[in-house]
Amino acid sequence: MNTLDRTKINAERHAGKVALVTGGSSGIGLAAAKRLALERAKVYITGRRQGELDAAIAEIGHHATAIQGDISKNADLDRVFEIIGSAEGRLDILLANAGGGEFVPVGEITEAQFHKYFDINVKGTLFTVQKALPLMRSGSSIVITGSIAGIKAFPAFGVYAATKAALRSFVRTASVDLKGRGIRVNIVAPGTVVTPAYKSELGLSEEQIEQFVAQASEVTPLGRPGTADEIASAMSFLASDEASYITAIELVVDGGQSQI
């Protein structure tokens, strides 16, 4: 289930559309970029590390384009949208996916950690959306990556959870601010999905990841973690014309973990 099933791809779903996936070099972002490309969108991805971007482009194929940049830096965002605007003149799909977090108990959170993740997850996402809007026309779609941590408590994950709760609130407000423009904005809240960030961002060992997955599986009705492609499928749906009357929602994709 970790490999994208091409028999389930709608090859015409995003035909002719221009899409940007931030944080598209690994994990959920890479899975989403691959799916959109197979569904015939022209895909751009961003990420902070050029080597990972190059590897992702080779994996995505379909004439995808990588733009190195850090979403927490407005100058980088300006450059990203200048490149897309010059090349395409528009943006039809924005998957604001870039983000990060780490486990820190509330009594040990530092000011630097607080600012780091609010700058990336909240400020970075907000200005990604803001700077994309001039390129977006009626019928465009914005999908933000949230988390069930925004609605369900996990030990030592308070800062990350707060950023995701803030994004849920932002989606509601943005949907109202965009009234009349025909631009939809929604958020997808994944449950437990093991990605490379479990090691690179969270700093977990293989043994710790196995324990985390086992604990999550025990309290999840479907009895297993999700896959990056299952989240990507939900994101693609919300970005598509099939979801033309859906805006301001949080679509929880967690095997039922947060619902019981």
C-alpha cells in the first residue's frame, strides 16, 4: 500500500492545470506531486534541499519542475511565484504542504523552537497562500496539510499541535475572505502516516517508530497507519472539480483514530 496504485489514477482529473506542492520533495508532498502529475497537472514542487528536490523530480517525471526555497522566508516565496507566474501565468492548484515539528514536553519548550515551527507551519503557510492568490482564478483550489494533532492531544507535541489548530482556523477565515472569487480552500488532517520526517524532523529511531505505529494501530478502527498516497488521494480529490461545492472543511484521513 506504500506504492501508488496507477490503476486508481484518473488520468484526466487535472488535465491542463498548473499545480504547486510545497514541501514536495518527500513524504506526503512527494506522493501528492506524483499523483497530480499522473493526473496530468503541470507540477511544481518546492523544498529547502536541492539534492532532495533533484531526486524527487526524477521520481515524479512528467516534466515536473523544482524550485528551491524555504516557505518561512518571504523572499523565497516571492521568487517561487515569480517563476511560476512568468512560466505559466496562473496557478490552478496549491497544496500548501510544507511543515515540520518535534516532540518537546511543555516544560522544556524553548522560544527558538516555538518561533521555528510557527514561522514554518503558520506564517509560512499563510504567506504561501497570500502570495499565490494573484495567480489564482475562479475554479482554483487551495489544500492545506493539517494534522489530527490539531484536534487530539499527543504527549510533548504541543507546539506542533497548536500550529495545526491555527491552520484549521485560518482555512475558515480564508474561505470567507475569498467569497465571490470562486477559489476554494480546505484542509486535510492526516493521522499516523510514517514518512522520512519521522527520522529527519522528529528524530525517532526505527524502534521508536515501530512502537509509535503499534500504539496508534491499537486505537485506530482500521488497525493500521495510513500511507502517504492515501493522504495524497484525499488532497487530489479536494483540489479537483469533483469537489467543486466543498470549501472551508477539514477532511480527516486517519482510519478513524481521532473519531473514537
